[in-house]
Amino acid sequence: MSLLVTGSIGIDTVHTPFGKRVDLVGGSAVYFSCAAAFFTPVRLVGAVGEDCPPNLLNVFEGRPIDASGVEVRKGSKTFRWHGSYVKNLNEAETVHVHLNVLGEHAAPIPTQFLDSKHVFLANSHPRLQRETLQKLQSPMLVVADTMNLWIENEEDELLKLLPLVHGLILNDAEVRMLTQEPNLVLAARKAQKLGPKFVIVKKGEHGCLMVTESEVFVLPAYPLEKVVDPTGAGDSFAGGMIGYLSTQDNLSPLTLKRALAFGTVVASFTISDFSLDGLKSASRPLIDARCEEFRKSMTF
Amino acid sequence: MSLLVTGSIGIDTVHTPFGKRVDLVGGSAVYFSCAAAFFTPVRLVGAVGEDCPPNLLNVFEGRPIDASGVEVRKGSKTFRWHGSYVKNLNEAETVHVHLNVLGEHAAPIPTQFLDSKHVFLANSHPRLQRETLQKLQSPMLVVADTMNLWIENEEDELLKLLPLVHGLILNDAEVRMLTQEPNLVLAARKAQKLGPKFVIVKKGEHGCLMVTESEVFVLPAYPLEKVVDPTGAGDSFAGGMIGYLSTQDNLSPLTLKRALAFGTVVASFTISDFSLDGLKSASRPLIDARCEEFRKSMTF
């Protein structure tokens, strides 16, 4: 098993109805790694600036995460994001964002990571995602995330990437934008025809939808009584899902559905507290137990 | 089995991205009856004005619906609603509404309906709902719908009704308004403590949530590729659900979940075409088959 993730590592300031926290560790690759590490060892590739406090990355300690692909770039600053969920707990309002090191070039992939079999390309410029992919020797499962910025401004690059990936993860507004189709099932079907074997549409508090060539799956979100900080929900979902998939030897409908359920449950731990504190309170047995409870609650 | 429904019977004009239709049969009691009649005989109580074209009610023909409780009131006009889904297929914009006969007094319940064991009180003034209930001899299962208007203006009457019903059905905005709680699970729990044994929160295209004293169930909506006209989705959901429940001798978690699934599937037929045309294309075997497909798609 060798699951590689490339994506952002950042310093977040987050404001939710439950309070404000500054200088938290965040970023897509960080949430993904910590979520996937409940299932399989993870290889993390990303860049921070030399301003990054070393203890920020302590979060990887004691987890099967190989952070040797984290570049500390001299002369650069770490990605910073300040978001607020005060008005709407389901949608972040970006107060400000400083791309810093993310606006430069991609972090190099360590030689010892080039044989990775499972890959998650967290949201990034689709050209960079494709370049990363082309460096890998023989990946078996590649899943990419994307966002409205690239759909709007880099559609050609995105359309070149999609036939190269097995899975695409994006949210409801993004898949509608990509396909110009308001119906989500049809939109996901159209996106699937652009290349990937499966397309997963994240609907936040409303769960997710997956379309393969022949099937449609829907899952509600795990019903949580207290959502403290939704930051990282999508990347934790991807981490739980692909972490589980990388321990399996097939992409059968049942395997994919189980992966969706694991992603859903792992994300429910993330949003129960600020930053990575929700995931810190989780464990594989707790995840398995919540998954079983979730399964039972939907069995009819 | 004897399932009584009291609610509106109306003439609708509906505008959706798929076209405009005028003078359609509609109303909560009509959708409910036609949905529930796939499962059990239905007794319908409601009023129309003398302007109501007799063929409007032909929709009940050939179905086990006893429409002898439909009062044709002299000197009154039928309820009319004109709604548009052109801007947003998930939320009706009311172009105009004429309460007409609905703004007068409730239709009388025929004597031969007073022994009804199962009752759906479609959305109406909570005092009228309570008065209806008090006329019945020994109902075993009573479910009520309500709306923002009564939560805002008739809260005292609504709070008197809730301890008298077994189930309450309302939408996400309404349960949040009733309980002043933004988290849906907590809101449903709070509503359940106001009296009913179970509270069902309808989330439209995002499915539903049910809370009982000890459990929380969530179900996504059935993933449909073409939603033509969402009018009547909520009442069809209630019809499928309570129609099924009234054939069962218990309210166990499994029975309630199956009822939610039947409601979800019946509503998916309703919204696939204008007015009652979607339900006309359904049958019990088609409903059972879609329910089984839905069940399988969520089994992991």
C-alpha cells in the first residue's frame, strides 16, 4: 500500500458560531493525510514557507504519515486562509487568503514516492495535477479534486486531466458549472463521460452522490448534533474514502459504496471540532463503529 | 384499514423549466390520497367551490379513494394556486394564491368516516386540525403537517395539537423556525419533545430526516434525472409513508424506515411529471421495484 497525496499545507484562521481560532494547521493535504492514515500509510507532498512554525506539523507524529515530501521553501511564506462560518455554517466566507508558496511552483516529489500506487491530487491547477501524475511510475488509482476557479479559467487543462484519472471529486456547484447541467444526477453523468470511471459530488450537510458508468449511489451525511468547524470536511471525506479504497483490490460497486460511507463518517469526526481536533478524537475502531451505526440507520 | 385525510383540493397553475400548465388538479389532500391509495383505501375530506369542473375530480376514479367527503360548497369558489419553479426547481415561488373555500370553514367529516383508524391532517390551521381529531372516535395513528404561517402566528394552537398526534411532518426551515435551533438533528429532537412520537423533516431534493425518542434516521432523496414539477412532492411523500404505515401493526424503527423509503419513492414518481401525471404512471409493483433498487443502492 502506498497512498500519495499532493496538496496544500496551510495556516488557517477560522471563525464559527462556536468561536474563533487563529494559526491552526490546515490545508487539503493535511486533512486528507490525517483522514487516510486511519486506513493506510500516507505519503505527503506539499510546500510550506520558512515562516512555518515547526510545531505546526507535529500533527503528523504518531500517525503513519511520511512527511518527507514536505518542502520547507527558503524565502517563501506559508499559505494562509482566514474563513468565517458565522453567517452560514454550511459555507465558508473567505475573509482573506494569501496563496504565498502555493502561488509559486509545485513541491518536488521525492524519488522514493514515485512508485506510489494510489494517488490523491488535491485541488490545484489542473496542469500541475497532470504534471504530477506524469512523474509517477505506475499508479493504479488516481483521484483528483478541483474547484470553480479552474473550471472557469482552465477548462482546457481540466479536460486534459480528466481522462487520466479514475475518480473526480467536486461539489454540487462545481459539477453544475463544469457540465452546464442543473440536475445533479445528469451533471455527474456528464462529468463521468469526460473521462473518470467515477464522479463523486459532495453536497456538504446533504451528503454525496456518486456516478459510475452504470450506477448512481446516494448517501446522506452522517446526522451530527454539533457541527463546530466544517473546514476540511471535503478533504477528510476524500481521505477516508481513498484511504479505504487503497486497502481494497477492486472498484466494485460495493467497495465504492463502503468507501463513500467511510469518507462520510471520517468527515463527521472532522467537523465535530476545530482544525484537526475532531480527527484526533477518532480512531479506527470508533470509525468502524460509527460506520456500522450509520449503515444500520439506513437499512430498511 | 381506514386512512382518513383532510386537506386542500385545488386548481393549480404551474410554471416549471419544462413548461406551463393551467387548471391542473392539485392540493395536499389530492396528492396524499393518490399516493396513499397505492397501499390502502383512502377516505378523503375536503371542500371545493361550485366552480369546480366535475372532471377535475375524475382523478380519483379507479383508485380506492372514497371521495364522499368532498363537499361541493354552494356560493364558494375552489382554492387556486399559481406557482413558478422557473428560477429554482427546488422552491416554489407563489405567483398568486386565492384561498377561497379554504378561508371559510372546514368540510364536515361524513359519519361513516368517524371510525377511521389512521389519519393524516394535511397542512391547515392547527385549531381546525385539533377539532377534526376530536371528532374521530378512536384513531390509532395520527400524523399532522404544518407550515411557517401557523408556527409564526398560531404557535399556541400548534403546541396544543402536538401532544395529540403521533407524527409531525414539516420541512427544514419550518422545524428550525419552530424550535429556534439551526442544527436539524437537534431541531427535530426538540420538536419531538413537544409531543409527537416521531418528527419527519423534509429536505426536498436532499431527502429527509426522522427523529424518534431514541433514534435518528436519514434518507437521501431518490436520485432522479428529470424533475419536471415538484408540486405535491411533500404530500405524496406523506401519502406513501402513511399509506404504508397504515398497513402495518407497529411503529418499530424498521417499519418507520420502510415507510420513509416508500414515501421517498412515491414522491419521486410525483415530481417526474406535471400534476398527478407522475403518479398515474406508477403502480404498486413499480413502486416496490424502485424501492428495492433504492435500498440496494444504499446498502454497503
